[in-house]
Amino acid sequence: MSYEKVLHLFTKLNRMPSYMYITVRCVCILLLPFVVGVISLVGSEDLSAISIRTTDFAPSPDAVFSIQGKAEMAVYRAFREKYPNIYPEGNSLSLTLEGPAGEAPLLMSIAGRTAPDVIHVNSRQSGSYIGRNFLVPLDEFINAEITKEAAIAAGIYDENVMYRDELEARVRPQIWDAVSRIGDDGKRHFYFLPFSYFVRVMACNKTVFQEAGLDPDVDYPKTWDELASVAQQIQSPEDDRYGIILGKEGGAGWTSLPFFFSMGSKIVERDESSGQWVARFNDEGAIRAADFYTKLVDAPWTDERGNQRFGVGLSDEAWPTWDRGRIGMALLYINDILINLDDRISSMSPEELGLVPIPVAPSGKSVTELHVRGLGICATTEDPDRMDAAWKFLRFVGSPDAEGVIVRTYVENGYASYINPEKLAQHGYSEYIHTVPKQWKDTLEFSLENSLPEPFGENCQVYIERASKPLQTAFSEGLPRIEDEATRLSRLQELYDSAVMEINEKMLGQVPPDVMAFRRKVALAVMLLVALSFAFLFAYIWRLFSGGGAETKMGFQGWLKKYWLAYALLAPALLAILVFNYYPLVVGARMAFLDYNVIGDSSFIGVDNFAAVLFDSVFWISLLRTAEYVFWSILLVFIPPIVLALFLSEIPKASVLFRVLYYLPALVSGLIVMLMWKMFFDPSEAGALNQVLAVLDVGPQKWLQDKSQAMVSIIIPLAWAGMGPGCLIYLAALKTVPEDLYEAAAIDGSGFWSRIWHITLPTIRPLVMIQLIFVLIGAFQSADNVLVMTAGGPDLATHVIGLEIFYGAYVYLRFGVAIAIAWILGFFLIGLTMFQMKRISRMSFTTASS
Amino acid sequence: MSGVTLSNLSKTYNPGSKDSFHAVKGIDLEIRDKEFMVLVGPSGCGKSTTLRMIAGLEEVSSGDLRIGERRMNDVLPKNRGIAMVFQNYALYPHMSVADNMAFGLKLRKTPKSEIQNRVQEAADILGLTEMLGRRPKALSGGQRQRVALGRAIVRKPDVFLFDEPLSNLDAKMRVQMRAEIAKLHARLNATMIYVTHDQTEAMTMGDRICVMKDGKIMQVDEPIRIYQSPDNLFTAGFIGLPQMNFLKGVVEEDATGVHFVISGVQELRVKLTDQLSGIARSNRAVPLTLGIRPEHFALCTEDDPAAIPAEVEVGEPLGAESYIHLLSKSGDKLIVRLSGIIQSGVGQLLCVKPDLENAHLFNSETGQRL
Ligand SMILES: Nc1ncnc2c1ncn2[C@@H]1O[C@H](COP(=O)(O)OP(=O)(O)OP(=O)(O)O)[C@@H](O)[C@H]1O
Ligand SMILES: [Mg+2]
């Protein structure tokens, strides 16, 4: 609701000139949390009724379209029945972003204190959420020490409290550490409660198995070796048949997780002595797992017919191929209630779909990944009544009662044969148990037992992103194609060692003290340079605009008398600029030196934020990407309108038509332009641009998903939308060039090019320079369009510095670091700004002709 | 040899469209080599159009344009051997004075030293040496026009074209520049075509004057001859300040001789001289106009046979001479110039007689001088 209004405002803003609208939009993004906050404050409340907002289990318009939505609605109704005075409401943070940025809207709303009371938490996020104090410890609602019976016996029983037995029923042992943390007081504090579990298993397409001459019920892979050989047997591109689907790019780290777990790698572990989280995925098991995984993807082998092949599957863009039933195996989630809940398998019958555990590793173990969906109470909920209502809600939605409602919904909708038999028995549907495929049941049971949660240390979001890097490097180096195992393993070891070091540094902030001391020195120097540059800039601008001492003789009295009205009229604008531009700047400057927490205390950490930035490779990559972005912006956004305007001004006829044609795109608002082009860039053959290419006999391109094309693809929509408005500005300027200048030049002997070069361009040069600076500054700061288009991917190919700031602040929640980057970015723009200021100070805002 | 010959030259703007406009209607004009030809005429008569056709800035619609021996209709401006000075100077604002002058030479790949010599020379002639490094913005109007002249000079064109080059300057500057251009003509010995609507410029500068009206040439001749014997009413009225006086009437002959009867409120009879009588007699049937320049009047007595009685409307004694605006009994307005100071009160009755030796008779209908 309120958020959409703000979005609507955004679209309106888009009709402004691009540079203006980018600034306004940035301001709006910054203001967004406040606006939403104010709007929600205004909403009045019924005294007896308590409404809470929640990310899950709230009524939503599209709930009816999925069985999961129906089940959630049933739970919602059951809750309302039980607690008629509590009104859970949805949270329309419907902005969807790519990849890790997907969590950003929630984080932004937390920062702006407009977050829902009940928020979705998974184990990967839990570390950061808890570390950043986003979640209320559920101390007053959970008593893990004694059982309900013991409480009754001791006479301290409270209905509103969850005791040990209920807790144990709900929280699987392996995630006990994820939902709770041992606090400084030495006690265990719980922060969120699961309501749903998923485990990853091996899904097998039985039809494909049979086609390859395998019996799916017997020949499914039980060990890693079998996995490789079965996949080889299935893999036959000639028959449009592929072994297995495996992530190759940014998703590789996540796809391969079960292999690492099975080899006993802990990935991320809490160091018992220091209590710190440490990345550990460079142990021997991990290297073996990585070797196996990379070999699956790209190892050379020869098939029966003697064809040289590499790898036994397709990478993760191939899901459409899975969907049309041409891939043998895939690692997919199954649900602990409705086993085939996942879209990729929900339409497959037990005759088609085999579900088997992750093959056993050479270590003799099969350990898969357990994904937990849970809910916690957001720390922005301070009112005790709301807190209590929120607790009742999150306790209820994962309770046996709710589970019963869910099971009933599934059964009533005809899903009985796909439900976890254990749950069927528990909720009185034993008659269906025999209809559930035994293989599914066994796999679910086994996998739930033999699984570990995703890493849940602080900043573990970064893990998913970074853990793919060594794999990607291995692929690009062709490592799996090397025959000598020792060579492969030692190279992998190197890659993983450095990845672990980087993660420990970036994610967990662990740097040896001597290295840190050095970094602090460098950071201090850089920081001082930045500060000095800014001081210099301000002095420069001051000198530029304070036009000499004519008034000094007047004295303050005379000055006041003469100018009081002017200054009085100026005051509101000045005040607004002070409050909205300079106050945040000053506050922001301070934040660069804090380990800033949105909720709770922030500690002063000196120049450590700058140190973290300067010694982070991603920062330097983002600088490089920004340079690329700027380059393409100049080439595609800045130059074409000039060229177009020059040509249009030369065309004697129909130029109005051309002007209209070129201006039309500008009428489409910014966000829509982005989304529209994102559709055009659809990498499949059905994509609009690919269809155009097909006409020209060019094969489909991957556009935004191709590392080498992504950056250009991001700029193209900007070029498209900016062409008309940019061109119009120049056309207007060209009209001011006196005709007789051209005539004089013609008599002097100017041809077409010489005329443009010597007459036209010089006359519009001031405008060209100003536009150039606007484009440059806009390009340096751009983040929003990149976020919408690629969110920095693929593999950081479009990870510009503006986006790094966004990620730092809203994804990794390292506001201090983000601000430090912003200051450094500002530093790069100082030169440009000075130039621009100089131009503006020299402009006299008249139309002068010779 | 670089005279300019226009034969049946026509210009139609936007031919075939609704707002097509026939600006120049088949003119013939021969401008001799090294001649200073002035094109004058009222606003909109097609002077600029003619000049711009010569320059190649407008396409010729029909007819022939020759410079020297060469037909130039379809030759690019830069290849016509011309240079043009514009009313608004048209200096390149972002180039220095020197660069402005050198621009055309640079485009022609003239050697650097040559360019420098020519620019220096032109600057010396025009007194611009001090200003060579400045931008046009930092110059006065007169200086800018001098730069524009310089730009034309360095090119050493066969034909200079000027389109009202002085009209943006103040009166004093105009007089000064007029002299300078005249000197320049003498010095450079080039053909010059000069468009103006200022007849003083036309009279003082031109070897010959071409008077235009509505896209046609009314008369081409030396300034004095245009003044003394205008071919038609238009030229007669256009050249000369104050204007020639025109009196409409018919010819009557009686025993006393041939009379020009001024028709109007009250018929006035002016006895013609023998020379005019002859002309008048052969045009008895047509309505005529008698043209007399203001200086060709004298005071007379009422009984003079050529006396025109009139009432004083305004008297302008200027010292050496006086202009007196009169309203004749026939109802015609007259301006007469008399030498010395003539004191006259408004409404006072005055008798003037035209100097018929210097009067002209025109056919009122065709406008042609008889
Ligand atoms: N580009 C054009 N399109 C249509 N008509 C034009 C164009 N240029 C000039 N004319 C018309 O042609 C006629 C002659 O114009 P021209 O500029 O030659 O007049 P001029 O004698 O130079 O007058 P002035 O003394 O005012 O400069 C004018 O009536 C003018 O309106
Ligand atoms: Mg003109």
C-alpha cells in the first residue's frame, strides 16, 4: 500500500531530465524508509484489536493460485479463529531484486523502522540478523530448560510460554545452533522458530533413465562413482539427453554444498576458543568435493561411440531442459510435509520421478543441506502487546495445529499421496500412507536425518556468493580437464585457500594484527587525502561563488538593510538543503568511522572501514566495472544524441517527425524502461532481441547473463531512453547558431565535416561539456538500473561501485563500509565537480550571440 | 577579367508550394570588372536575394549568372572567387581575430607563412594589428566589421559582396567605414557589389547604382545621372533627400503657350518652358506628373506665370539653407529648399516657382520619364 504509493511517485519523477531524476530518485531512495514510516504512523488503530504485519502466512491476492498459498491461507484462518483480536497483515514489499539483493527491501525497511513485526528468517540470514540485533530474543516466551510437565509441577506454567518438549518437537537437533545463540551471559537465547523444512535430494527423471537403458529403481547412483558413471550413461546430446544439471557460475557454490557436507567439510565453523566464525571449506574433504564436482561439470571422457566429451550435464541455465524432461538428474529440495512441493517436480508423477538421497561420498557419508524457513520477531516491534501477538502468531504457524491444517488442506486438494507419511499418521490420515511412494518416504526420512543447515555465521550471505568463485576459476582455467589428480588437487587447494582467506576477511573480518596495522596506516593516509580533497573542494567552490568584496564596505547594518528580503526568501530553500543534504552528509561522515548498527549501539572503529574497503578485491573490481560503465555511457549515452542532433539539424525535411520518433521513448518511465528491456534481453530463443537476431541469422545471445555482454546490455536501455531528450537539448542549442555563420563558412570553403567541427560543435561546446559531466557523474553513481537489470552479475561483471555501496549497506548491512566507499567515490568525482562548478559559475544565463 | 553578368536572373522561393514567392524577376545587369556597384531599393525588393545568388548562398531559379567568363549557377560558393561581408559580421565567435581571417585560407591549404603575411597585411590596412589575438566578443561593432572586411580581403577574391555591412553601426562610424571601404576599393582594385538601402551610401560609394523595386531593376546608372535624370517616378522618388516633389496634372495649350495644369482643390497653371512644351505636347492625352527636386524652386511673385501659391506648414531654417514644407493651393504637399535663412510663419502665404529647366515630366500611368 504505502510502498506502492511511493513507487508511483517514482514513476512520476521519471519524466524529469535524466540527471535530475537520478538525483531526485537517489534522494527518494534515501528518504523512502522515513516516508513509509510516517505513513504507517498516521494509520490509526482499533484499541482492542491488535494488528501485526508479517512476511508470511498473510492473506495475499495470489495465495489461491498455489497449493502452498491455499495451505497458508488455511493456517491464517485457523489463527484468526483462535485469536480473533489479532489481525495479521501482509507486507507488500513486493520489489523483487536479483540474487543476494533480494533481501535488501526487507533490510531497508528495518533500517527505516517500517519492517513487519514478524519477519522471515532462514539459517543463512540468521547470523547477520542476530549480529545486527534485528531479532528480538524470544527469552520471555521460550523456556528451554524444563518441560511443560515440569513447569506445571513446579507451579510456574504459563500457557504463553513454549517449553522444552514443544521446542524439541519443532526444532530439529541440527539447527538448534542456528535458531539460538549463546549470549554474553552464557545463556542460550532463541531468535526464531522454524515453520517448514526442506532438504536437498537427488531427483531422477525415470523416463530418461529408461531411455538410457537404466532401471531407475535399481540403477540410480548410490555413490559418487556411480553418479559419474550413471550420468555418463545418460549424457547423449545427440539424443537430446543430458546426465545432470549442475551450477557452473554464481550458483556453483550453492549447488555443490551437499558434496562438501558429505566429505565432512564444515564450511563455516565457530571457533571454540575465540568464539569467532571461521570459514573452513579449504579442508581436505572440501578439496576432494570440489574436484569431484568440477569433474562432473567438465571432465573429459569418451562415450561408447568414441566421441570426446566434457562433463556429464548442463549448467543451471538449462532448467527449461529439465522441465521438458530431457535431463536425468538434478539436486532439488523436497519438503517435510508435501514432499514434491518444489515447482520443478510438483507436476511429475511417482512413475516419472525418483527421489533418492545424495550419493554417498568416499568418506562413506551422505549429508545433504537442510533449508529452514522460520519466523522471528523484528526488533522494531517494541510495543509489548504487539510483541505478544507476534509471538502467538509465529508460535502458531509452526505448531502441530497449524501443521494439521496444512495437511488437511493438502489432503482435501488431492495431494495425499505426496505427503510425508509421518505427518499423515500424526494428523489422522493413516489411510493414505500406503499410497505414498516408499522411495520418496525413505529418502525424506534419510535426508532429514543426514543433513546440515546452510552456514549460519555472521555475514553468511557473502558465503554463497564467494564460495562459487574458486569453482568458477577452476572452470575457466580448465582444471577438470587436467588428467593428473595431484595437479588438480593442489591448484584447487590454492584457490580454496585464497577464497577462505578472503571470506574470513570480508565476511568475518578476520585479519592478522600486523596486516591490520599496515592496512590502518594506508587507510588513514587515504582517508586524510579524501578529507583534504573535500576541504579543498569546498574552499574552491566558496572562492568561486563569493564574488569579491564589494559589500564589505557596507557594514553589516547596511548589508542587512539591503538584502534582508532576498535572504528571507532564500531561507526556506537554504534550510531544506541544510536539513536534507548537509545534515545527512555530516551524519554520514561520522558513520564511516563506526561499525554501524541500525538497531542497538554502534562502536567507533577508526579507519577500519576504509581499510576494509581498500583491501577488498571486490571494491577494486567494482572500480574497474565503473570505469567500463563510464566508458560505455560515454560511447552510447553521451555521444549519440550529439551525433543525432547534428544530423537532424542538417535534415531539411521531416525533422519534426524524426524528433518525435526519437523522443517517444523518453515518455516511458525509467523503471519501466529497465523492466521492458530486461524482457527484451530474454536469453532464450523466444527473447525479443534474439528473435530480431534470428532474422539476421545470428544465434541467440545471453545478453545480461553473458559476462562480456552484460555491461553493454545495461547501457543500451539508457541510450535508448536518453537519446531523444539529449538530442532535443542539443537541437535547441543548434537553433541558436546564427545562419550566417554557416554561410560565411560555406564561402570560406567549409564542407560538411569542417562546418560541424569548426562552427557547430564549438557553439554548443559549453552544453556538451555540461552534459558530459552530468553523464559522467550519473554513470559513476549509477546503481538503481544495474540493480534492476543484473544486480551486479553475472560473476560481478556489472558490479559497479554504486552497487557495491548498495550491497554494503542493505545486503551485508555494513553501513560504515558502504559510507566509506561512498566517500571514496565522492573523492573520484571531486575533479569533475570542480570543473562543473567552474562552468556554472561562469554561465550568465543569457542567450548571447556575437 | 571578373565582371559579373546577370542575364534574366530569377529567384523563386519555395517554388510550387503555397507560399512560393517570386523575389527576383528576371533581371539583367552587367557589372564591369573592378566596378563598385551599389544595389539599392526599398526593403524586400530583392537586393539581398540577388547578392546571395551571386554568392551562391541561394540557388538560381532561372537565368544565367556569370563571373568573368564562367557560368557560376551551379558552382559552390567557395569556388566562385568571391568574398562576402555580412550585416551581422558573421564572425566565428570561438576563434581569435587572426583565426577568423585565416580560416578560409587554412581550408584552402594555403601555406602558413603566406597566411600569416596576408593576415598581417589586412590587419595593417584595417588597423587591427593590436587586436589579432582577441575574440570577436571583445571588439566594438566597428572593429568587428573591420575584421569581417579583413576576412574578405585576405582571400583576395575577384568579387567582394557586401550586404548592408554598415547598418549596425552608429552614424559616425558609418561615415568613417564608408570612406574606408571606398579607399579599399581604390586600393584593391577589385569588383565590389554593395547592397544598401541607404542612398547616401549609394550615392557616395558607387561607381554605378542599380535601383531595384519588387524584384526588378528600375535603373542602372552613375549616381549623378540617376539623380539628375531618373528614368522613372520610382527612381526619382527613391533617390534624393528630401524627396522629389511630384505634381499631378494635364497639359493644356492656349495662345500664351503650353501650360501644365495641376489638378486638385484649385487648378493651378504653370507655364512650361520650350523644352518641356515639346515633350508635353506629344503627350497631351495622358495624365502626367511633374517632378521637381526641392532645390529647384525659387520664391516669386504671385503674378509669375509659373507661380505656385502655397501655405507654409513648417519652416526649417538650417542656416545655409532652409527647408520649407508647403501645402499648395492645389492641395499638394511640397518641400522646397531655399538658400539662406527664410523666416516664415505657419499659415503664411508664399509663392514659389519651379525651375523648369531641371524639372521632369513623367507619364503618371507607366511612371516612365518622358
Ligand atoms: N528564404 C525565403 N523564403 C521565402 N521568401 C523569402 C526568403 N528570403 C527572402 N524572401 C522574400 O523575398 C523578398 C526579397 O527579400 P530580400 O532579402 O532579397 O530583400 P532585401 O531587398 O534584401 O530587403 P532588406 O533591405 O529588408 O534586406 C522579400 O519579400 C522576402 O520576404
Ligand atoms: Mg537584405
